[in-house]
Amino acid sequence: MNEILDWMNNTDSATPPVLWLHGQAGRGKSAIAHTIALQAQNLGMLGLCFCFSRARHHEGLHLKLFTTIAHHLADHNLHLRQILAEVIANDYSLRDTADIAEQLQKFILEPFSQLEGPLFRNIIVVIDALDKSSVEATRWDILRILAARDAQLPANIWIVLTSWPIMDIRRALLASQHIQARSLDDIEAKSVTHDITCYISTTLKELGIAFSDKDVEHLTAKSNGLFEWARLACDFLHPRISVIANKRFRKIMSHAGDGANLLDGIYTMSLKDLIQGGADVLERFCSVMWQILWSKELLSVSGLDSLCCKFTQEEDHFPVGIILGYMASFLTGTTDMSTPVRPMHSSFYDFLLDKKQSGEFFIDKADVHPQLALASLCVMQDGLQFNICGLETSYVCNSAVTDLAMRIEKNIPLHLLYSCRFWATHLCDSTFNTGMAQHVMYFVTGEKIIFWMEVLGVCKCIGEADRALTFAEGWLHVSILYCTS
């Protein structure tokens, strides 16, 4: 951490502007990256913390990296924000360009070249889990830009990048002199052992669990240098009703597995311990995780509840807290109705999406998109209404309504906004069925579609309307051809 902080504040022009932290799963890459982001934020130096996730491949996050960086950097400079607004106004198609090189050129390099004088102090951009960005073929565009010496990123933009040391990333980044590589796997074993011992000992004492120094030593050795394993092990030993810590300690120590299998092993052991109610509980677990993994945007417990109660299968109508309430070791946001649910560590989603690793806990794609498309249509039918924000007049710009943000928060719940933004995207990922086609036709030909545009407008998402209707038109066209063939 001290090394990285020194690097962040270095003003020597010869210092590499990209720091690549790499190492196997559980070494602490993301923890370090997010801690650095928090410290940079406290110092007024954070430009962006961008996190990739294998569970969110369908969102095309790799296509949004440089546009998102540009958007956040504009928050640091009013002139840059004005330039970017003009770029979009002069070429509206740039909003949706999938050409990463064009994004870099039009949204970062050209706008920054128009700025005069110093922009701001060093700005840190954190890119976490690049290996989860996409498949190798599409990730190459990002790697090529990061590795190229002629990219000419602004001098005070410094990038902290984390990933597994997989072959294509190693090949692209290790040969670049302007990239400083730091392997967490190469840190002296004695130092890692000391840190994990301190972590386990302190955590168990805070939990009120009496373990001997020898027991702590055994747990540290079992962790094999993986901080995430140590965290999960301490959570597994957490005292609660019907939990005997010593019995669980023996269970951990007797569980076979080392190296890459350690995290999978403790995930399996912990989930089996949680899901003891038979097939019904396992089905509910899968139902909730299907929804979390394949939603187009992170949802809170409240949002997940509001959507799943519209699913077609009656057995899927249950409060998701029944399952999520027991999953605080794996997911954040499980005890707060309004906080987005996300994994504590990306390896948990990797585990669930690999059948060889997860076995009975495997979460496949299944038919979740038709469920989410239909649920979104039903949510909109129930929730959309004329003048949903209660505006006194429609003869002023939205920007002139001083309390518009408060009105949106009060009248447009996040699950309704989610449905408005992503119903057509889920529809495109759904196979044809007559019932769905009827719901779509009812929506696009009725008055609710006007209220839908109003919600997108006040929430500054109106640009998504054209794409959604194009998606729906294409899906219905294919459906009609299917029916007539």
C-alpha cells in the first residue's frame, strides 16, 4: 500500500503511469484496488473505479470503459464537460459507438488536447479484474490501447489495473516500459503468512471465539496465502445459533483441497452448511441467483423482490431475503433493502458459473431472460402513470425543475426504472412465445408507452428509447415470421 501511495504522488515524468497488480484469485488484488480508490477519493484524486465481472459479460462492460472514464473525468473539469457535450451534439452516433479506439480518440485524446494549462492534480483511474472483462478476442482492444506507447493519455491520468496473470494480458503488458507490473504472488511468503495470521487472530477475537495460537497457525497454513479464504473461514466460524465453532474448525481442517481448489472448497462447504432444507431451498437459492447473475444492472433486495413477484411460476414468488439473509459472507447488500446486491469477491460468481466447480450450486442461464422481460412489462403496466413526478407544467425544461431529483426518488422506484430501461434488452435474449408477444404488443400500442418515455426523459435516459423500440420491433418481426412459417 505504501509503495502504491508513493507511486500515486510521484511527479517524476519517468515514472510508469500504469501500475498492474496481478496474482491468483484470493490474493487481495481487489481489496487493494478498492482501498486505493477510497484513499484517492479522500485525497480528491479519484477519477473512476471501474470493476469488471464475469457475471456481467452480457452488459458489454468492455465497450463502456473509455466512455465511462471520460464521463467521470469531466466531473473534475467544467471546460472538459462542455467539450464532451459539444462532441456528442456534433456527432450523436458517438453515444453508441462500439469502437473502443474511436471512444479513446473522440472522448479523451481530442477533448484533452483542447484544454489549456494544468487540468488538475494526478487523477487515479482504478480498473479492477480486467481478466473478467470479456473473452480474449474482445479484451485485446483494451490491452492494445493500454500497452501502446503512442496512446498519449493525459500526463496526470494514472491507472491502477488488477487482473489474473493470464497469458494474453501478460503478453500485452509485461513488455511495455510505461507499465509497472507488481505480482502479489511474488510477495515474500513470510510476509503474507504474518499478515494472514494477524487478520485471523484479530477477527476471531472480535467475534468472541477462543482459539489457541496453534489453531490460528493451522488456519493460516490452510489458507495457502489466500486472504479471501481466510475471510470466508472466519465467517464460517462466526458464532450463531446451533453453531459450534470448534466443530466447524475441525470441519475446515479436515476438508481436502489446496491451491486453486481452496476457494471452491470453502464455497461448497459453506453453501452446503447454509442450504440444508432440501430440494426446495436449493431451488429457491438457484432462483434468486439466476436473477442476480443475469440482471442487466445491480438490484437491491427490494428491487429483486418487486421483479420476482411478477415471475410466471408461483414457486418463484417469495421474498428473496429468505435466501439472501444467510449469504452475507458471499454478497453485500443482503441486509439493506436499498443497497445493490453484489459479490464480496468475484471468485464467488466464477464458482457459481462453472459446473465443474460448483456442482449442485451451478447457476446456468436457464430461461431467466423471458422471466425478467415479462416481469419488467408487468411492472411498467402497474407502475407507469401520467405525469408520474407530479410536475406543475410541461412548458419548462426538466433542468429548470429544481426539485426534480427529489420527485424522481419519491415517485420512480428503482425497479420501475430498471424495467423501463431493460425490458427490451431482456426481450431480445428471449425465445419467442405467444404470451410474451401479446404483452409486448399491448404495451407498445397502449398509452403506457407514452408514460414510459416520460420516465426515461426525466431520468435522462431518453436516448435508450430508440434502441429499445428497435429491439422490440426486431423481436416481434421474428416472432411473426415464426408464426407464419
